[in-house]
Amino acid sequence: MAKPLSYSVSRTPDGSYRVHLGGNKYVQRKTRLAIDSVIREHKMTRLRRGKELADAPPALVAELLALHARCEAAGTKVTDAVDFWLPYYSAQAASLPLADAIDSFVADCGVRKLASATINERVYRLRLWLRAQPDPEITVFEAAEVSVLRGFIADESERTTPASARNVWLVISAFGTWCLLHDLLTENPCKRISKPTPGERAVNTMSPKDAAELLRIAVTNYDREVLSYVTISLFAGLRPHEFVTEQPDGGWLYFDWKAIGRKHLVKEKRLGKVKRARPVPINSTLAAWIDYILEREDGTPSGPVVDGFAFYQRFRRWKRRLYPEHLPSIEDDLLRHSYGTYRVLKLDNVGKVALEMGNSESTIRQYYLNGERTADEAEQYWALTPDVVLKGKNTKKHR
């Protein structure tokens, strides 16, 4: 079995760093980060030569060999799979808890004498990302999963602004580069995530058929938080982050079950981006869904409707596991936009819908009176009570 190579780093009299690469080979650099880069490149070179394959766990070797036929079919070689999977496995095995890695990253920022404002910004953004994780012991490798991280950044764009989400992207990208140099990741995940840019976003809506399918999935795979979030978003138009909002003092404010009455639900002014209280009438469709949830829960739920900021990451995993690819992506306020579009068609009253949604009348006219949905579809949408959804049909056939 090949002997694993250890890398001995020492300081030189002039304050530089020197690393031993085996035999009589040494490399000297001015900074520790530069030495880390040398070590990483040397490791990758050895991996490409296959010298560490013998040290890999037998199960991993078997997995690599099993990829041979698939590699040939794809027009590549099993050595390409080895080159990918060995660093991937090494990073996964060596991964640190996200909290510990963030602490080390911030300490390194101090060693490099970055501006205090820059360090404070990085601390704030990374702590927010850490608090969003469903598991406090999550590793860097798990938290940096591209699809989940992409969703977190998209959520930040909804919760704050695209400009703020761009700053989140920049901070996590800097952290990803640092993790790459320390062999905690094999790729900076932000390389595959578009940097948020300010600008108008398309107003997408669900068809009644798509909304019915989403509701049916949420009922079949019952989770009180998920079904509550979906139905209140679809039939009351709450913004995603009007369910839970971080306060300036670092605390959190939640949309609570006690804010839901028989005739209205009330979004208090400190929730969400728009700091105004907003009563929303509970229409018959939403009332039917609230009654359904109460029946499933054997009484009135208490406390927050969703159990914390980590709900968004959990909901994203729920969608990845259960949400069909043929349905429109639940991003960019899709559920809220569906409410606004069908609500204005139902009421034919721009001013009333503006008050319910916390928008100006001009915004309602611009985004929801767009002719993309019909009055017939609105009638089908507002007929989506639990009884109709569970029967798997609408009150009218789709044309």
C-alpha cells in the first residue's frame, strides 16, 4: 500500500513559509495561503497520477470501477472518474462543521488584515447562512451543495433585495475559495450559481391544474408547516419572508397562528420587507384549508406557522424530494403572484387587492392585470378546496 504523504510546513528566518513535498524537495512562499495552494496542487498532481488510489476505501474503489461502463458510454475514461471522485471523497471525509470553518475563515481574514467593515460583513452574512441550516452540526461539504445553496441565495433575494443577495453571494464565494484552498471543497459552489443582479423579474403564476397538483402532493405527504405555508401563500398572498423575519437586534419575528382569525389574518408591520401591518380577508378557500389543517392537528395549532428560518432550507429539500419537474419552479414569489393574479380577476377591484397584498395600485395594474390568466381559470383556482383537490378534479374542465 502506498504510504500517504504528510506535508510539513515550517517558518523560515525571513518570516516566509516552507513546505516539504517529499524527498529533498521543498517549496518556499511568502504567505501561508500561498503554501496551502502549493500543497493542494501537489495533492491533485499525485491524485492524477493515481498514487493514492491504493489508499482509498475498498467501497470507493468498487464504486469507481462500476463507473467504467458509464464512462465509456459517455465518451470518457474511468480515470476521469477517479480524478473527480478521489478529491471529492477526500473533501467529504475531511470536511469540518460549517460553524468551525466559518470561525477559521474569519480568523484568517483578521490575519490578512482585511478592513473591519469587510470582516463584519462576512461575519454577518455567514452567520445568517449558518442559522438557515436545518442541522447545527452540518458540515461545509453538505451546506455547500449547489442546488441548496442556490435556493438560499434566491430566498435572500426574496427576503431582502437582489442587491443584498448579491452581497451574500460574494461573501459565500470568498468563503468557498478559502475552503477550496484548505481541501474542504473540490469546487467553489458559487461558480455554478448566478450572481444576483438588480432588475425586474417576470411575474410567473401557477395554473389551477398545477396548483391542485401541488396541494395534492402536500396533502399526500402531510407536513403541517409545508401545507400551512403553501396554502397561506396561495390563498392569502403572503410573501415568503413574511412568515419569519430577522430583526435589527438579531432576534427573529414569526407569523403566528394567533394572527389567523375567522375573518382575517394579520401580517404585523415588522414582518417582511414592507414595514406596514396588513389585514388580509380569509376567503372561503383559505378557510376550508385552515379547517382541514385544524382537523389533522386535532385542534388549533399554536406558535409560529413555520418553525424558524431553517424552514426555507427544509422546504427546499422537500421540493427536491417530492415536487415534480414539470411543475413551475416555486421561486420568485410564484405562489404570491398566483394569488394576486387570480384575486384581481375574482374581485375586479385593483384598490382592494392592493391593500390585501401591501402593494400600490400601479403595481397591481402592472403585474397582475396582464391578461395571462382568464376569469374561467380564476374560478377554477378559487374552487381548490381540500374536497376538490382530494377528488383530483376541478369544478370545470380545462379548455
